[in-house]
Amino acid sequence: MLRLAWQDACTYDPESKIKGGPNGSIKSDQELGRQENGGLSKAVKLCEEVKAKLKKVSYADLYQQTRMEKSRIDEEYLKEIEKARRELRALIYKEKCAPHMLRLAWQDACSYDPESKIRGGPNGCIRSEQVLKRQENKGLDKALQLCEQVKAKLKKVSYADLYQLAGVVAVEVTGGPSIRFVPGREDSDEPPQEGRIPNPHERGVSHLRDIFTTRMGLTDQDIVALFGGQVLASKDHNDKKGIWTSNPLKFDNSYFVELLKNDKFTLNMDKALVEDRKFRKYVEKYAKDKDAFLKDYEVAHKKLSELGFSSPFMFPKVPPEKLEQIKPKAKRVLGILMVSVAILGYLRKRKSNQLKT
């Protein structure tokens, strides 16, 4: 539903003869048949059931209303998030499982591909048996089992939110930065295509930029900062190759210090960070300045945890049946607000693409 609202709104072009925008045109067979709208037919059909009960509400208003209804996080949800945070903190302290929780959050997020029909991303799909049994997710069953203990105490919090919150808490309890967590992710059971997770053995620089920059929209600074999270490498990790540190449960800049000390690399990704001059300048910076690393890591982690996700705290809740009572002028104001958000998103994406080019 959230994606339906956004896709309908993001067609807006004020310079075009057919301006598009949040006008309900996405329901046409021509638009639904486009690659970027793959999978939206289900949402359109569900909205049709609601539309049949309403006489005056337009498709345009209805589609945008589903966004407000579906994504609204109420007070009870926020209270559960804080409860989950407390439960996760106690569990991570007790089980010393911070590395597992951080890896779980990363692996769920790194499946994101905005150009694919099944986009993946931080949506909880990693819990499915099909995704969990993949080689890159080996060993994550422990983290999932621990998260399930917390989930059993919650009524509303999604798996997607829980896994990303677990990553945030894992960083905090080991001495890392406090990362602002925005809830509202929706769960998905659709397994993303295999092979989207970075492979540390096979390729180096081009592989990193293909995945993190081209596909995810992250910068070189984000990439290097995120790799600093490898400091949380537990002694019983499945893959003992690579640059590990003496204290695997302390979040600091020691990964970069060790990286510059070593001249023999067993992982191509470690080697890439040192040999590529654009990456290396950040490695050297973080090895010397722990505070700079923690500050940049906070930004990079937040970006990764919010791939394909927009904050639900934008609009108030308005029941669908109340839309019929809204005055035309108020509807126009609401429409302008929604279009403005869509335009800002479009301009931001265009600027990002220009920077990549």
C-alpha cells in the first residue's frame, strides 16, 4: 500500500503536458504493466474493495490515504519499540551476541535493489527458510532465534523493525554511536534474488562500488565507515579469514588500525579498502581519529537501515470515510502537500544520480 501511494505520486512532472502525480492513474493496465510497478496489482485490487463502499472518494485520494493508514505508527507501537529496545539490550548483554545481531541487520538490509521487481531491503525477509539457508547467511539462525524471544513479547512491532533495532542496539551496547531509530518498516515474505550480498572473497573495488554505490546509493565514505563495523567479529564466526581485532565486543576504530598494519590480506574487500586511494583516505582518517569514525558510521548505518523506507511520521491519520467530508480547499492543500513530498523525493534521487554520473 505504501509503495502504491509513492509510485502514483512520483510520476509528477510540472513541465510535462501530462503532469502525472498522485492522481490515481496508476490503476490503468498500461501503468501497472511497467517494470517499476511490478507487484502493485494486488494493492490496486485491495483498494478496489474499499472503493466499492465509497461514493465520492477519488482513486487519487484513496491511494494516498492507504499510505497514511498503513504507515501510521501510533503511541502503542512506539511504546513497544522502547520495550523491544530494553529487551534487546538485556539479551545482547547476557548472550554476548552483538556481532550476530549487527550482521543480521546488515544482511537483511543489503538485499535492497530498487530496480528489481522484488526489491528486498530491510523488510524482515531474511527470516524465511529460503533466504536463511543461503551461504551468505550461514550462522544467522542464532540471531533469529534470539530475536524471536523478543518478538514473542510484542504485539505490533514488525520483524523488519525488530532486526534493524537489534543492529542499532548492538552498536550502542558495545560502545558505538547512538543511532536514531525510525520505526515503520513493513514485513515481506518475498525472497529477494540470490547474490545481492557483498562477497568478501571474490572481488574488490568494483564489486564494492557496484553493490553499495550503484545499487544502494551509498558513498565511498559510507562504505569504509560500515566496514569499520567488522570490529564486532566474534571468535566463533563462521569465516575466520580477514582482518579481525583483539577485542571483538568493543566497537571502536581498531579495524582500521589493524588494516594499515597488515600487508597480507586474505579478503579482497580488506585489500580494496587499502589499495584504492579514495577508500584509503578514509581508512587512514579513521585509524587516526576514532571520533570521526563513530560520527560517520552513525550516518552510514542509518542510511543502510532505511534503504527503500520512508518515515511514516509525515501525515495525520484520517479515516477513509472522512475523506468525503473534507472540503475541496482542504483536499487541494492536502494534495499539494503530498505532491511537494513527491517532488522533493524525485529531486533528491535525481541529484544522487547526477553525483554518481
